Amino acid sequence: MTIARKIYGDLRQEIIEGRMQPGYMLGEQVLANQYSASKMPVREALHQLCQEGYLVSYPRRGYVVSNITEEDFFEVQQVRVVLEILALDLIVKKAKETEISDLRAILDDYREIEDPRAEMAQLHAINTKFHLGLAKLSGNKRLYDALNHLIGEVSRAGYRFYSLAKLKERHFHERIIDSLLARDAEKAKQVLREDLDLPS
């Protein structure tokens, strides 16, 4: 992994998890010092985050974490569900039964949450892991990459707009797995929409 990629990944995760709130300012020199790197990889990482909408660049001032509204959240959800529905169709057609069943191992992580202070972050991580697991099972790399970006945006907004109770509802994921094992794409899509709080 290059230093630029590490800086990008670290900052993206901090923004998604809400440790860097909208309006938080980042400077190239401070980050270069923090990572013992030159400004070039720092600038590369920051520019990529700007392209993906996580940051806004202000000449001679630095970079600011962008705001995300409830409207942004639902717009991303609308695009995301279209891609996840495609993933479900591909899984039903191509994935092996054992590969689908392996998704249940992700749900076992729900039982391992012990620290209430970290509960929200851990639940978001499990939710992200499950949905990206679906994307990976589709066998389509471009679909996976697109969903990885969109789910990152959703996770970031989810810290503000999802309730803890909603994130604990693992039964949606169990029903999606059951539907995929039954090769029932339409049922899996219906449950996915319920999981994402979108109308059928």
C-alpha cells in the first residue's frame, strides 16, 4: 500500500465514522508531518477525497470536511438500491450455495459487541461488511467499487440519520441470505428495500 493510499484510507474512515465532522479543516503540512511524508502523497489523498465528495478544497486555506444532509442521504440510498438489486440478480444466477451461506459468518459479529460505547461504530462496520459481501459475491468488480463508494457515503450519513435500534435489526440480513439460498431474487429484493427503508 502506498503512503497516499494509507492517508486516503485513514481520512476517509475518520470522516465516515464521524470523528471528523462537517466543517473540520485539514492542512497539507500538518498531515505531511503526521505521516512523516512529503506533501505530494498528502495532496494526492486529499484530492481523491475531494473528487469523492468527502472534502471541499479552499485555495490557500486548506480542505474542509463537506456537509451531508438528510436529502443527500436518501439520494444516495436511491442509487445504491439499484446497484444492490443488480448484485442480488447476479448472485442468484452465479454464486455457489456455500458462498452465500458464508455470509452468515458476518452476522455472528453481532454477538461479539461488548462495549456499549463502541456499539454504533461496530454495528455500522458489520452492516457495511454484509452489504459489501453481497457486492463482492456479484462477481462484478465495477459494481463492487461503485457500491463501496456509495455505502461509504451512506455510512457517514447513517451516523446522523440511523437509529441504534435500526442497526440492530439483523433479521433483514438473515432473510436476504435465506432468499438467495432459495434462488428467490424477487424476495431478496423486497427484503433489501425493507432493510434500506425504501418503498417497493
